[in-house]
Amino acid sequence: MKKILIIEDDPQFCQMLAHMLAQAGYEVETAANGVAGLELFQQNAPDLVITDIMMPEKDGIDVIVDIKRQGSDIKIIAISGGRRAITPQFNLDSAALIGASQVLAKPFNRQQLLEAVEAALG
């Protein structure tokens, strides 16, 4: 069973993602911010990381950079809904440039999520 780590600061959205992925047969762990997410990444070696971009404490761009600096070839899906002056596409383009293998703009549906996960795990 493939392990997926979700790093998302919105508790309801995180729970929804975890539920959809668990129903699809994945083992899922969650973290509420980038700091906690990197700790779980170190401890549990997931097969895939799904990270929000805009989060407190450590944002998703920093999470991706930290994972890539470790020399990890783990696949990463970046998700973003943007904020005020920053569009989701800007966040997602930035994430792709630094190593995210898939990007999803919020809101997205279950099918789009599962297609991105399958493509990333390929």
C-alpha cells in the first residue's frame, strides 16, 4: 500500500483529502503545517507528498525545497488556492519550477486528485 503525506493547514480540507485518498486504497498521514510535515516526512518515508503552498510556519515552497535539498526523488503534488494578490497559478508555477511533479489549483474534484496521484506515482 502506497503511503501519502498530506501537508495542509485547513483542517476540513485536509480531512476531506485524507478521506478521499484512504477510500482509494492509500495509507494517509496528515500534517497541519510545513514544520510538522517535514518531521513526518523524515520519520515515515512516504511514497508521495501533497503539500499546500500557503501555510503558516513553513510554506509549501520551503517544504519542496527542503525535501529536494535532501536529495530525495520523492514525487510531490503542490496544491494552492492563492491568496489576495497572489494567484494560485503563480504559486503552482513556482512549485513546478522547484520540483513538484504535479500541481492542482483549488478547488479540484476527487477525479482530478486521483489522476494527479496516479500520474505522480506512475
